[in-house]
Amino acid sequence: MIVKLKNNSSADERKEIFNLLKTHSIAFHVIENDHLIVVSKFNDKTLFKNKNVVEAIFEIETPFQLASKVWKTTTEIKVGNLEISANTFSMMAGPCSVENEEQIFKTAEFLSKSGVQFIRGGAFKPRTSPYSFRGLGVEGLKLLHKAAKQYQLKVVTEILDLSLLDDVYQYADILQVGSRNMHNFYLLNELGKIEKPILLKRGMNAKVYEWLLAAEYILSGGNQNVILCERGIRSFDPQSRNVLDIGAVALVKELSHLPIIIDPSHGTGVASRVKSASLAAAAAGSDGLIIEIHPDPSKALSDKEQALNFDEFSDLMKSINLILPHLPYGKKISQINTPVFNY
Ligand code: PEP
Ligand code: MN
């Protein structure tokens, strides 16, 4: 249950409500700036009868409350002058890992020419083997930031561990929580205390409810800027790195107000299947895509099998731009800069 207090409520009025809940031994959680009280496992509106300070009460049956669509229909996330939401289609692309200056600057230049506004790239990489390339660390963040600045792109990069927050925060516009960290509740909790947007990837074996509860950790900390990212779940079939759950787009949109984008690169694991999955994602109503590209995929230090080269990415962009205006999702303004179509 979410109790929304009036924005102009006084400290005394709020205190009265808190005391009321305390007297009834009802556990609650306050989101200060948004004037929200989250009361889990309690759905009795009558307690707040005649309480003037209460603006609205939402009875929410699901375990996730703030992530639920019951109390809020959409979330528009601002990243500078850009917006990630159901009103827009955002394209994010870049290498799996930032490898060197030439690679990241070439990529940034190409993205800027292609009209893409977000560059992705990992500086701290979660690798299955400790002997694999694990990223350039802070040096990688600096290169990514420098390249993004030169070509006026926004940076998406992974926060692998809380100890890296100060560095990542400084250089990122959007902080990515990787699939392996979706259940790192302490990290999620701390990311709730910042205001920059969080790209929360679905755990590779997480149910949608678990994913939305992971989002709830961030939201309940006070950070309302959460973007969900479906990146495929584990299956029994070795022919595919993961199974991209396209159906999760519609499901999440039924359950939550949070924007959701798709990662077809990790979702398929194979470059030749990325275009098909991307088009399916757009058609399913995804609010954007995050795609791995590389100037020379054969030389990529991580995830080379799934990286698109620049020609393949241009071809994908053409197809995406072709279908976006025809999709039945209202006015989805493309945040791809190329003036391929106008509304
Ligand atoms: C990545 O984006 O390069 C990455 C490691 O993603 P995931 O957490 O989805 O595996
Ligand atoms: Mn990768």
C-alpha cells in the first residue's frame, strides 16, 4: 500500500501519520522527497479516514510497491536533454569493454555520425574467468568519458562494486547494474541514495517479480530513475548464449511504470542474430536497445562473438528507423538523431 501525502504537508501533519502507523504497530517506509509512505502487507484505508494531509491511497497487491503501475502510469527519466520513457525510443551502443583510446574514439565518432546519443562501454568487467580481460578500470572510465564528451554522447557504464561508486559516478550518465549483480541488495540499496539513472539488468536466472523487487530496492532508497533492461535468461540450450525474453516487455509494462529496454547482444550472444532480436524488441514495445558494437569484432577483448561491426550496426539502424514510425505505441519519439522520419 502506498500513501501519498500532500506536497505542502507540514512536518507536524506528517508526524501525526507516522505516529498513527506506529501506534498500530504497522511497519512503514518513508520516501521523503516524494511524500510517499510505503506500507507493506497492509491494506486498510480506513485508518487514514479524515486525515487531510493524505492525498491518495493506493492498495497494491504485489510485493513490489513503488515499482507498481497501480499508483503511477509512466516514469520519464531525464538524462540531460534526453528522456528515457515510454514516449521515446533510445538507442545505446558501444563496445562490451573499453579497450584503448583508438577503439573508443572510433566508436564514439561512428555513433555520433549514426545519430546515436548514448555510448556504452565497460571499464570494470564481470568476467567468468579471472584470467580473462577484466577492463581498464578507471583509465577506461576516463577514456569513455573523454570520447563521449568530444562527440556529445551520454555514457552508460557498469558499476561492478560499491567501492567503485565514486569513480563510476563521476564519469557515467547512467550507471549499469549487471545481470550478476541484480541480487546484490546492498549495492542496490546504496544506488537508491544517488539521483543518476540506474540501468538495472535482469539477473540471468531471475523471475520478473524478483527483478521488479530489485528495482524496488533502488526506488525505496529514494532514486526513482530506474530503467529496466532485459538481457536474456539462462536455458538448457547451448546453441544460444541466453534466451531473450521478449515477452517480458509486455509483462513489465502491465506490472510497472518503469521504462524497459532490451539488450539483444547478450540476449542472443551471436552477432548474426542481433538484428532480428532488435526488431522483435522494438515491435514488442521496448523503450530502446543497448547493443554491443566494435570497430573490429574479431579483435574484441570481450564478447567478440556478439559484437556488430559498424556496417552491420548501420544496417540495423536503417531497419529500426524504418519500423519505429509504424508501431502502435502512440507517439514514440525516436532519440536516434538521424532525421529519417518526422512525426
Ligand atoms: C555487459 O553489458 O557487457 C554485461 C556484462 O552485461 P550482463 O550483465 O547483461 O551480462
Ligand atoms: Mn558484454
